[in-house]
Amino acid sequence: MKNTRNTTAKSAILELIKNSEVALSHAEIQKLNQDLCDRVTIYRILDRLVAEDVIHKIATPDGTIKYAACHHHHDNHQHTHNHVHFSCEKCHSVTCLDSVEPSFNVPENYLVKEVNFTLSGLCPECI
Amino acid sequence: MKNTRNTTAKSAILELIKNSEVALSHAEIQKLNQDLCDRVTIYRILDRLVAEDVIHKIATPDGTIKYAACHHHHDNHQHTHNHVHFSCEKCHSVTCLDSVEPSFNVPENYLVKEVNFTLSGLCPECI
DNA sequence: TTCTTAAACGCAACAATGTTGCGATTTATT
DNA sequence: AATAAATCGCAACATTGTTGCGTTTAAGAA
């Protein structure tokens, strides 16, 4: 893997994501980060953080891409992205639901590598 | 609800989607429909078909929006969009997996209205 | 600490995707 | 056939994401 560096912009963006209760989109990060760095740089930093497995990418039901900090399972060092997410149709917040464990029967002839389970409706704030 | 009409463009697009094994994106429909109607019209027709509950919208893991014909459950007239989809990371096809039934424990304090369950990996064609 | 170099950056330009307004056309009803 | 509202095409615009390139900067080596 290519050498990666810690820059002020990268650290700032990672902090933003880590400190956020909900997943953030590029546009939201840009607003929160007002003039810290260029729009293009944000794209590149997000790509790098995803590649480094520090954050993960979530596609919301309307196609917006959001980013959230990964919760690594320190006990077994087995890290999967098979999170369950909740997308609020009113405030558009996206939250990781670590407590919900989905189960399903594996389809035949398909090789399943990742599971993306998104529930939508109203979050506790909007009920 | 507003009165809706059947136009040639609308019928053609619906046929395309119905006859397709995989879910189609706006760009794919535009290519298949070469010059049948304007790009903007395709957006509007897709919105209408979704509103009329004839097709449904799927967000792929990379944020691309695709459309597929709805499989109504004629036996009980209870129509839900809680489909399971499979997104191939190689050929980018999106397929509805009607046979897979996911189960999960409902999170507290959240009002779940829709379930979106997308598996990704390799489809039978790409394995 | 200074030197070195590749990673990361800003900027400009571009491509793709989605939206809006409006006058012209068309569908379905009277 | 006449009518009215839905739909369309076109132009213009907004947003989102990508690429190339010269400059800056982080981090290891001297």
C-alpha cells in the first residue's frame, strides 16, 4: 500500500466524522469545515480514509453518499462493514445501529461479500 | 392524486424496465432509448412511475439510483418495497432477490417504514 | 537541523447528474 | 371538434464528482 500522511485537513475531517452522531455527506463536511481546505481535497481525503479503513461509506436510500467512523471490533480484530443503518426520512440523518443484527438466507449462485442493511422511517428525534 | 396520462415515452420506458432482468439507471435508460425523448423527460417519467407505484427506486452501494419494476403481491394486495437487492461489484448489475427473506429485531425508539437490504459481491454471471 | 522526495494540496477546467421555468404540444374528456 | 390540464422539449442553471498540473508540505534520511 502507498504511504499515507497525516495532514491538518485530514485530521480535522476525521475528527468531524468521529465526533458526529450521524453520518456526514461531502457537502455537510464542506460546510462544517468552512475554508479549511479545497472541495477537491475533501473528496480525496474521504477516499483515503475509506481506503485506510478508518471510515466507511454509506449510500442512503436517495443516493446520497455519507461517511461514518468505523467501529472496529477490538475483541476479535475481525472488522466487517456489515452495519445496519437508519436513515430518517424527515431530518435525513443517518445513524449506525450497532445493536441490530440482521439475518438472512444466502442466495444461491451469488457470492456475497458485503451486507448493506438500511432501515428508513422516523428517527427518535423526529417521531 | 393528480391525473396522470399514458404517453408513448412513458410506455416505452416502462416496457424497458419491465423487460430488463436488472435494475436500470437513468443513464442506461437514456442510452437504450436513444432519442425517443428528452433527458429531462426521462427524469420526470421515472418520478411519475415511482409515484404511481409501478416501479421502485434502488440506491446502489456507490450511490447510483436504479429503477426496477415492482412485483406486486397479488394474493394479499399488500405491497411493500422491502425487497432484497443484489449489486454486483464487477458488472454493476442490480437484481431483485425475491427469494431472500431478511429478518431483524426492530430498533427501539425508531419508526421503521421501509427496509432496504442490499447484498453486494459477485453475481452468477461474474463468478 | 537541514535535505530530499513523494504525498498531498489548490486551482482551473471539465464531465456527469439532477432541477427549474416556460412556451409548445398532446392526451383524454366534454 | 373543442377544451383544459398534463406532458414535453429546450435552455439555463445547480450540484456533485473527476482530472491534470504546478506548488506546497509531511516525514524519513543525511
